[in-house]
Amino acid sequence: MTAVRHLLLGAATLFVAVLMFVPAGSIGAPAPDGHTASPTTAASATSIASRVEAELRAAHVPASEVFLPNFHPPVTLQSGTITPTYAQAPAPMGIGDLGVQKVNGRDVGTVSYTSSVEATVTLNALNSSYVDGYGPDSVSIQLNTVLTNVDLFNHTDNQFWIQNVPVYVESTHTLYIVDNIWNFSSPSFLFTQNSLWSYRGVPVPPAYYFGNGPSWSTMMPFTVRVYNNATVLNDRPTVFLNYSITLSSGRTVSGSYDKVEFNSTGSARPTHPAPAPTFQIDGQQFGANGYLPNDAEITLIGSNNGCTTSVYDVNATMTLATLPNASAVYAPVPSALDFGFDTGETSEGISVWSGPGFVAHLAPGPSLLHPLWGMTGAVSGFIPVTFHVQPANAFVFASAGTKFSSSTAAWAPLLANGLGQFQLPPGRYSFEFLLADHTSRIVHVATGISTAVVLAPNPSVGIDTPLGAWGNAELANISQPGGAGTLANPYVLLNGGSATIDPLFGEFNDFQFPVFSGIFLAHTSAYVTVENAPSFSVTYSLPVEAAAVAGSGLPTTNFLQQVYLYADHVSVVNNPVLAGWFNSFLSGTVDANLLFWNSSHDLVAGNTFQDASVALDIYGGSHNVVSGNTFSASYPVAANPSGIENDPGNETGILLSANGDLVYNNLFDLPIPAITPTSDLLTFVAVSYVDAWNASSAPASHVRTVNGFPLSGNILGGVREGGNFWSVYGTPSNPYGTLPFNASGGITNGGDYLPLTRSPLYRVVVRESGLPFGTPWSVDLNGTVRTSTSLSMVFFDPAGSYVYTVGPVPGYGASPSYGAIRVHGGAAYLTVHFT
């Protein structure tokens, strides 16, 4: 895929053990009674996850190569049987074999072993989007299994998580394949490089291992078959990662893209074959890590690194099978749920049903969690449920049963015309339909139906849902009456009412990637004004989210972000509150309180940002203008402040990953006011962004018109316009007079040549006499140090009195060597005599 991806393929294929490997032992392993000997708490799991994320960032591993385990698995152990506890989506939707089967009317844990696991996925259609992750329309198809009885240095109690992962990017029609291997032998998840003997990929100790396969260009439909195979090769435990893919052209490509030999003896010539490794599906106890089950799963989920994805349309089938001993034919797993457990990536908007036989069908609908076959409550087939919803951009949630339950409800997608065509396992369901400024409705379903649902306008409801639109046609539904989407008469989004956002919209996944935005506009070109918008405050009061933030020591309230995806001519102006925090797991993603993705000719002006993580992120697009905004740091009250991205002390104002934008006349009062990355946030390919960080010097009365809005003035009340006010300008790392201001190097090309200051700056000229020509000398003036080999140096400071110290010059004394210099109304001068 990327230059980094191909470069990493050249890693060595043989490693001679030089590091000390400590066997897993029984730390956290199940005790004989089936209960974990060293249970892992939510806090310790969060700590492990944070450590792993930090290790991956320190190793500069591209996010596209990382598929995280779920460090907070939704299972418990009850009476010797692994029991799912997932309450609602987002979840890893697909097929999950937990090793639990229906026996004599109840579910009991079973244990099975196999040397090979096969998964097939036929993807006929897909429309997904998620902007806070690593590409708005990429998904991963993960075959995940746990390899047990792995001999390392003559110890066979080791277990490794083997992931075989095709990734599909819908917009570029690119399909590529990656594998990950994680050490599941103990709760520490430490991966040592000398646990491997031979490999084709890249070890990243102490975190994990990954390898890259080939990539293809293909439209839909296509069929992917992936295989995890275990064997003994060269007397060592070995896994092969294989594939067979039928592209949309009808051509089939197949091969083995990675082979990993484990270091069973530490010797180049083992004296005996290692015991055969085997994939285990164990429904009776946790794996050796102490709290994750040894399952097998095939899922369609977020692209990587713990993110989620929202699926708006899907047509796919899945199978999951194992190879029994002494057999050449794969057999379907005997029991399955419609979700997995061990993987950290998730999805929502996918309804899964089974039949005929052991086939899972994926269709658009609510991601309700249930058994597919072989377990109590499993049913085959589906009922068709069709809704014709108006307005078309209403939100739909569903829960199982005759009474709508917010605690278990799942979001269901509508097409752009308001059509919802869902395929659900036979049963009873309750649907709730919501839209801001409209009266909500609940519809109960017991059989297949096709019905119209019209939400009546009701301004007294207020803005209790996000505002979303796919395309220009939906903008009028969430706008004030009278707008036409033109420059002279833009759509003005709803901004009245005082209702709070329904807690349903506070959903996030296990890594706290949020599902919903407060405003989401996609593929729009009409002129839109977002002015005086509500704060989109949400309280995490539903059980899943409330428990998650409490267990992580994070705030119980937040503000939903605004997201604009391929949305041109949007003006976000005069909003009193743009705020919100993100979990630290989102570090390195494209996330912000206000996010523009590949959008152009947009305006951000006159807003107040209360920044706890990242205030404004512009990724792609051009000719955007950011002017007249105030950026200040916000510190949410949290028991675990480090669990908040960039908090404390690294709050970032603007992350600008684009060319041709103008940023001027803003007030940045933040630790990290601005960053233009030197590598693409998603691909890690080197980039060089060029933008303007100041306008030309002009009177404050000068008017610049953008999207019909007149921009003028000086944000500090001064008489000239030019650049921005930076609170860190004038500090030792960004001294006055050093131009352009580049935020300690955060702005990598150019910077602000006309930074605004609260007071005029005056030249402070320090001269020397007595030194031979070319002798270096230095002065520290109020913490700013300058060094020169000429007769004078120049500082810039506002009026005031400043302490100075003259640096030592070998063999010379300075007079005066320290003191204070007063700056007032004009240039100040100081002469230092060296003798």
C-alpha cells in the first residue's frame, strides 16, 4: 500500500535468539476450579491497553498495521461456561464461535481443537463511513483464532492470537491483506522478539508482530477465503497465513503470504520435533491471559487500531469452519453468535441472520446481538422490515422485545431517501424514530411489515438529536425555513430549543471511539451556515457507557463533535461553545471538536473553542479560511486525566493537514496552538503542507468576504490586521522577534510573519566591545538566550523591566555581567564591555 508498507516487507527472515525469554508460566491462567487465578480488573486492563498503545506509537507503527485485541472483553465465566455480556453495539459483527453449545436445553462450555480454520466472506455491496478513524470508508475482515500448545524454549503453555485480516477501501476499490500476532500467554501481553525464529513480517517488541500480504484492485462483488494453518516445520511450531480471493473480474488469486516459526529450542538445530501447536476454541475457561476467551471469529468491522465503522448498506455472506483431525473437509463451527469477542474493532448498522445451514447473512439494520445457531435462542431465517421514513434524515433505533429499551437499543441505517430495508431474525422488535424539532415515534414489529413513518414537526421538542445530512437534498430537513442553499440565501441549520441530546447518541465502542457526531454533513455542495448551534451536550447515563467512563476514570458528560465529509461552502460561524474530549486511545487519528475531511471553500469564523483534546482538524481540501476564533484550553474534571487525549498540557488548537488554507486573526491560548504534520496521519507517507498563517498587513477596517460573510477587525482590538495572537509567542522557545512564528516547529512550512501582540514590541539592542572579531558571546534576557559573533544582537519585548545575564566568555570578564534593562516607549540599548 504505502511506501512504509513496502519498505517493511524487506525485514529479515531469520533471527538468532539473543534475548532472554521468560516462559508464560501460570500467571493469570485458569485455576483448576475454572476461575481465574489472577483476575484482571477494568482498571488494570485499561492500563495494559494504554501501555500497548504507547509502545506502538513509540515504535512509529502505522495504524493501518494494528488490529488491537479487546482489553475489556464482554464475557464472564459462570459455572464452567464462558458467557457473553455484550449488551449492545458497537460490536465485532459477523460470526463468533465461543465454544458454547446447546446441550439438553441449556448452553454449556465445550473444548475443541483444530490445525486449520477457514473463513469465507462474499461482499456483494457495502457503504460504510467513519471519519474519526483511519479512513472514512475502509473496513477490515478479520479471521481471529488462538493458537495453543506453542512450544517456546521447551515450555508448551504459550498461546498466541493469530489474525488474518483482509482490508477493503471502498473509495479506491483496494483490497489488501495484513496479519497480526499477539502474545496471549499471560495478562501482560508482552511480545519478545526471540519468541520467533523465522518470519516474513516485522516484530515490534514488546507489543506484537505484523506482516503484509499483497494488494489488489477490485470492485464488488468479491469473495475472500482466508486460512489460519498450524503445523510443525523444521521441528518448530509454525503458522501459515493463507488466502484465496475471487476478484470481481472472476480471476482467483491465492497463496501463502506469511509463515512464522516459533522459537521452540533457541537452537539452530533442534534435537527433536516440537509438540504440534493447535487452535483451541474453549467455552469452559478463559485463555492463558486470564480474561480473554479462546474463540474463533470472522467479522466485518472498523479498519484497524480499535476503531468502529457505521455501515449504511451491506449485502454479504459469511462462513466459519474448522478442519477436523484426519479429515480433508472443513466442517462448519457447530455453534455461533453474530459477534466476536477478542477483537477491539467494531461496527454498527449490520443485521446478521443465519440460514439455510451454517451461513451468516449480513444486511443493513440494527446490530442486535444474538445466537445464530447451535445455542439456546437461535433461530433461522429472517423477517423483512421496511420503513418509509420522513423526514429522510431521521434516526432509527431498535431493541428486541415488545418494549423499547434504550439500554440495549442499536442504531439502524436509512438510505438517503428515508428508506429502511432491514432483515432481522424472526422475533419481536420495537423501533424508535427521532429527529430534532420533531415528535418521536415508537413502532412495534412482530412480523415482516412495510409501513410509512412520518414524524410531525414540533419545535417544542428542541434539538434532542444530532443534525445529519447525506447530500444537498436532506439539508432542508435540518434547517430553518426559507433557505435555498445559495450564496445569497444559504441553508441555516437549526439552532433553537434547549433540549439535551438523547443518551442514545452517547454510544461508543470498547476503545471509546464515538459513534455519533452532533453535526454530520456528507457530500454536500450547497451553501450552509452553522451559527449559534447548540453545544450537543451528552450525558453517559446508559449502563454500558456509564460503566465504561466510570471504570476508566473519565468524565460522565461530553460534547458531540461536528464533522464535515466532502462538504464544501460550509460556514461554521459565531458558535459560543465548540468543545468535547476524546479518549487517549484516539491519539494519532483524525479527530477534533470540529473536523473537515477533504472539504473546500469552508469558513470557520467567530467561534469559541474550549479545547480538551483537539479543537479543529482540517484534513485535505483547500481554500478554507479560519478567522476570528478564540482557542482556549479546557480541563474536564476526571479521576484519570491522562485517559483524555492530550490532557493535561498538550491541548492542540488546529491540526492542519491541507494546502492552500488561510489562518489569521485568531486567538490561540493553548500549549500546542498549531501543527502541520510532516507525514500523512493515515498512511505515514511524508507530506509537506503549505498554508498562509497571516493576511497581508492592512487596517483593521479592511473587509475580506468569504461565503458571503464579511471578515474584518483585530481580535485583540488593535488597529491593524495581520496574523494571529499566540499566547506562547514571547516565551523562551518562541521568542519575540523570531519570524515567522512556527509554534516551536509545529508549523513546518513558513508560519505567521505578522503575529499579533497585546502590546507593541520594542527593539532591545545589546552591544559588545573588547572581544576579538568573530568571538561568540551570549546574553540571557528574561529567559530568552541569544548568541552572536557580531558586535550586537537584537531582542524584541513589550514595555517593562527585564533581567539579563551575560554568558561567560573564556579568558574575559564582562561588565556589567547582569542587571535589568527597562523598555519603555522606544528602543532600549545596553553595552557590555569585555576585558
